[in-house]
Amino acid sequence: MADKFVIDALSIGDIPSRHPVAVFAEKWPTFPKANGAALWENFTPLTCASVLPWASVIERAERDGKTIHRMKLQGSEVEKMAGKNAQGTALEDVLATEALSERLREFNELIANPGYMLSHTVIPFEGREFINVYRGIFAFTSTNDAVDKIVMITGAESTEI
């Protein structure tokens, strides 16, 4: 496994327009917002069907007095890339230290400044080839107060919908 997880920030113009990340990045601004985060009630199969196979929903929760980030939903294409279903697990329990540190840095930035972040990275999967992906993380709120859900759209560079 790689020692360093390099994540390069992008703008929407850097991602092919038919990639799931670009498709969702174009849609996200149309969702009603509270304090900068999209309202969770609007993330439905009806509004987001085209990107669901590439979507992961990460929910912030408390465990033993600490904040954790639980994978509530993992799309079928994400599962194929990862080679496993991580639904129901906490990122703190399954990610390598360097990857977790980078994810939490991104999540904390998104929580402090709700909106979305786009990136390009190489995802190393133990015992498998590395996959070059475009990735977007998007702030959502179910409380109308603070970011409590993060939708992550991840797809190989060549993915189109």
C-alpha cells in the first residue's frame, strides 16, 4: 500500500462533464441550503439516481464520546472499485492512518466551510492495482444546523454517465 495519499484539488472545469462527479457538482448548487449545506431531504433516488452507483454517504455520529464517520451507503460501483462493501463501518476502523488523516482534514474543512470539494487522486487498494479517480465531497445537513452527512462521489477517470 502507498505511504502517501496525494489528493489534488480541482475545479469543475477540470473534470469531464459526463463523469458522475461533474454531474453531481452541477446539481448540488440547485439543492435548497441551510447554513451553506444542502438539505438532506433532497438527496433522493428521484433527484440523484444517475450518480447513486458512485455515491457513498458518510454520517457523522458519536461513539464513546468521540465523533466517528460511518459509511451509511456505498454505491455498487464504489463497492466494485474497493472490492468490498464497507457499508455500516466507521472510517476510523477501516482506513489506514494516512488515508484517515487526509479524509478527516477534508471533512473538517467541509464542515467549517459547507459546500463541496473536487479532487483527483490515486486510490491504493491492498493487493490490487491503483485506481486514478475523480472525487467530490458534498456537505449535507439533516438538522438544518450543521453538516452531519457527507456525500462522496468517486469514479475512475474514464467513467461516464
